[in-house]
Amino acid sequence: MLYSKKFLRILARNNISPRATIVNTIRYLNNKSKSYLIYQSKQYCVFRLLQNRNCWLGNLSIQPFTKKSWHRSHLCTMASEIEIEQQLAPLRLHVKEQGDIVRQLKESQAPKADISRAVAELKKRKKQLEDKEKALNPPDEFNRSGLETLLKQRFFFRPSFSIYGGVAGLYDFGPTGCAMKNNLLQEWRLHFVLEEDMLEIESSVLAPEAVFKASGHLERFLDYVVKDVKTGECLRADHLLDGHLEKLLTDKNLENEQRKEIINLRAKLESLSLQELGEQIRKFQVKSPVTGNDVSDPMPFNLMFQTEIGPSGGTTGYLRPETAQGMFVNFDYLLEYNQGKLPFAAAQIGSAFRNEVSPRSGLLRVREFTLGEIEHFYHPNDNTHSKFDSVADIEITLFPKEHQVSGKPTKKMSIRKAVDEGVIGSKCMGYFLGRINLYLVRMGIDPKYLRFRQHMDNEMAHYATDCWDAECKTSYGWVECVGCANRSCYDLKCHIKATAVDVVEVVLSKAKVGKTFKGDAKKIMEYFNNLDDGTAEKYDEMLKDASEIEVTIDSKKFVISKEMIEIKRYKKEIHVVDVTPSVIEPAFGFGRILYSILEHNFRIREGDEQRSWLSLPPSVAPVKCSVLPLSAKKEFEPFLKKIATGLKMHGISNKIDDSAGSIGRRYARTDQIGIPYGITVDFDTVNSTPATVTLRERNTMQQIRINADIAPDLVSDLVKGFTTWNQTIDKYPLFEGQESTK
């Protein structure tokens, strides 16, 4: 390997040891069968990756340097990344080794206890790697308090019933938040329901117990909780234990053996059974963090809200925790509406309810929320999608379960390549991941903070065979905003089984009846073949106490002996198609999406830390255009009304701000709620013929002067994406200042 003198001098000036950070790293990489080279060429050097570009280095960006891009900061960044990767490499290898052990145990069908111990060790190693990554790559600074202040001031959302002290996990949306949320829903309908010709339904939010018993929610949709023995306050058991263990680790006098035990236990908290959780709570003498009181043993707590349907209380019901079951129980009607053809998709938007033990983090974990769910029904032997090619070349950031097990970072790849290599299981799943990515980015999610993480086998929902979460990075960490699950045919089979018909069938011995009744045999056989269930039940009861029964057919009596007849009981499943379809289900949590968009679009004006604003895309912005008079004089009013009416005729929401204050302050107020465009009526509007107005763009704060009559048309084109601001300023000159001042 060769190094230019200039390269070495730059490393030295920045206290970077070339031997420690470059030479040793490259030797290490070469030992791993990767070929790298540093060489000199005139006055600059190149750090080149010669082969295996998608190596385990993951996020380490190795870039060639040319004369134009040569700068010591590039070398510092490169060397810093190498140093970070050097520290992470042994931990990644540590995780990979344990992941291989877990796979081998599962493949050899080892005892469950051995697999559980190996999985717990894997979780511990993954936690160590994640902690190290966070320490070496601290999260971007974000002014959450500034955003929260803005959201409260402009009433995007607030805790419900706050004048009564509020209820945790319940929120009210104000005018701005409600408008923004409705825009998200409308764009969702356009992007999915309209584009895919989906069948949208609206089912009841209240369902009888039988529905959720069949779907598995009654048995499995639960958390473990403990109670304060004196106050009765409920606490989520695993969170309580984890907080207590975390506090113990801060004790400097804690012995090493006990420290290791606690670290191991924290790594496997999620996999503890009810009994194991109780044993650990007693062992570490966990108390309520609020009162210091003892807590009860853990108990299961179902997250669904239970109620009684009707005044007699005879029918138990639940508020739905998801909208999906409404589509599954209506599947046969939807199939009939679709003329019996597969594939097709059903969609539904509505409220869902989950009685969270510890709601927190604003809109991210609440008890009532709005879901948008799609159920794409397809033949189990055909998991392709007719529109796959339209998204196949989109690149998305993936975090497959194999990477999580082996400690590898995320990787960016095209959907086509991910399907071809088996990272994504099918073209149908790949298609919906691509469509989800397009929707989220268009709504304002920053692609840098968006990834698709595959569920590990031990965290899969009871109904899923594969699942990918679209996760958005926020100040709270990575947040699941959309789940895309392959539910296979689980739900439909459950409902078919639960609604199967009890059948009582009477079967006669044809030979014995024919021999005994001769010419009347056919008449008797037809009679028993057409019996209803009630009559069949009656004959079954009679034969329990007697050896024969007497029946009357066409006014003639016949005695049927017990040897001639057999009563069969079974459940008959009602099928509307020859096969039970499989299902891909994208589920959107709009509260989480909305909050992530707000974080990703929160800005502070350069040079003015007090001036916060939202760079929301026009399609999502709660108001599309502001109309601002420069004066309160009456001659301005006709222009304001005409412009506002013109905008409304185009379906563009607008807000007239004729309040006191300078035009700069009013611009700042409109920027705070993300209004992308502003039309200003000034003295030139009143005094010029034809009347002209200024049009301001929020992000750049640039303004142009245009004819007042075309202003609504131009704003409509900008909002709907028919033209861009750059194209607009090429056509109209930038505004410098008004000529008239009164």
C-alpha cells in the first residue's frame, strides 16, 4: 500500500494515526478476504474499494477523492468512520456467532430450554451492539420542546379533558391538527383506494366477543401487569422490572457477578413468561416507583376495552383494537361484490382502541387512534402483483431479520433486487412496501429517517407469517408507523371454523330398507334424506330409549328399526370459494405518521432562534394559502373576498389574516402552521389596473408579483403539483418592493 506525503501530513495535523486507523484497519479487512487499496497519484490519494462493495462494513462510506473534492475534512470523516467501524466490528462478529448458534439449534430441533437460553444470549449481545452504536453515533439534536410549544400554541392537538385534569392516552385535535390529519386521510385514499380500485367499507367499532375469540385477540392480545397492593395502581410488569434493574446498575458498589446477571436479565425481559416475571420481581424486591409500596404478582391484562351490549348485559362486546376484522367477516360479501374474482383489496379507515397500561410519548402510544388498513386478498399459489414493475426500481432502506440476528446494519437496495435475493418474500409484499415508501415520503417523511425493519420470529403477531414495519426515526427513537404483514389465511380460516354449522344427518342402510319395504323403499329414503335438523334431533332422542321409530309418509305408517338407521353429527364448514385466499395487510397508524411528519418538518429560521416554522408539503399543510391585506382600509375588502372565493372554487383551503401587526409577523404566524403560499394585497393592488398581488413561497420566502385574477389558478397548480416554484420564478420576476405606499 502506498500513501502520499500530503495524506500522512493531514492525518498527523488532525491527531489521526495512519497506522492505527488506516493500516491496521486495512490489514484487518484483508484478513476478512476483502481487498482495499490506498495509493497516491500526483498530489492526491484515493481510498478505493476494489471488490465486494456490499460488505459487512455497512454504513461506512468509502469515497474516492479527486483534486476538486480533496479536503482534509473528507479524510477526517473517513478516518472517523473507520475508527467507529473498528470498534463495532468485534461486537458485530459476536452477535453473528450467537445468531448462527440459534439457527443451528432450531434446525436440529434442540430442546426448547436450550433454544431459549441461546435466544436470551443473542438478545444480550444485540443490546450491547446497539448501545455501542448509540454511543459512537449520537442521535441528531432535535428541539422537541420547541416543537411541543408550537403545537400547543397553534392547537394541533392537546390532551383530552385537560380542564378536568386530562386522561392519559387520549388527545383532541384542534383546527390545524384536524385539517392536517384529514389531508393525510384524503391523500391515503387517493394513493391507495383510488389507484388500486380498492373496495372501501365502514364496519362497526363495537363487536361481539365471538369475533375476537375466533381471531385470537381474546386469548393473546394482552400485557402482564402488577398492582400496587395499597393504592391499586396498575403498572406494566416488564417496564417496572426493567426500570428497577436499570436503577440497580447505577450502584457503583454492585458486584460484577450480580451486574452481569442483571444485564443478562434485561436482555431477555420480553421473552419472560408470567411465572418467570413474577419470580424476578420477588427476587429483586421490586416496589412501586411512585409510592414505594409492594406490588402484586403479575397478571394478564387484555388490552381491549370490554363492554356489555344491550340493557340486559347478556352479550359481551369489545371496542375493536384494529379495523381488519370488519373486512374479514365481510369477505364473502366483498367477494360477491367483486364478481367472485381474486385478487382484490378491501380498505377501511376508522377509530381503534387499545387500553394501554402505560400510554406515553404523545401521539405515539395512545388509547384511541385512527387506523387505515388494507386487506389484499390473493390466491395462495400466486403471490405476484400486476403492478410490481412500477415500484421495482425504487430503493428503500431495509433491516432484515438476518441482519438483526448477525449484528449487521441496514442496507439500501432496490425492491426488485430484494425480491430476487429473497430478502423480501414475494413481489406482492415488495409492491406494497414500495407504495408505502412513496406515500410516506410524499407526505413529508424524510427518507434519511425511514427504514423497513423485518420482524424477528419471536416478535411476530399471532396471525402473521412475515411482517415489515415502516419505521420513522424521531426524537423518541425509531417508531413503527406502518406495519405490512403477511397474514396468510389465518383470519379467514379462524372465522370459517368459528362459524361452522352443526349438522345432524340421518343415514339409512339402503340394503336393509330395500329388503324390508320393497316398493316403498325409495319413498322412505327420500323422506329421511330431506329431514331438517330439528326432526333429525327428535328421532335421535327417540332411538336412545327405543329400538325402533314409527314415521308417517303419505298417510302410510312405517316402522324403522334401529339397525336400519344411523345418526351422524359433525360441523359443516361453509366455503364461498374453492380456496381460502392469503392476505397482505398494510396497516397505517395516522397519529404516529402525523407526529413523525411534524418532527421531520420542524425548522428554525436562520439567525432567529425564536422563529419556528413547519416545511410541510402543500398536500399535507392544514391550510394551503394565506390571504394578507397590508392595510385594514375598506377598499382592500373586495380584493380579499374575490381572491378567497377564487381559491375555494379550486378546492384550496385559505385563511384571511387581517389582524393587527406587521406583515412580517403575520408571515411568521402562517409559517408556524406550515401554510406554503401567501397572497398579499397591498396598495399597488388597489391603485394599479389591472390589479396585481404578491405571491410568497414559505420555504424560500421569495415573492413574485402577478395579476390578481390568475393568483387562485397559479396557487391551485402549485398545490396540486402541476407546476413548481422554480418553474414559476422563471416565468415571473421576483418581487423587490411595492411602488405605492398608500
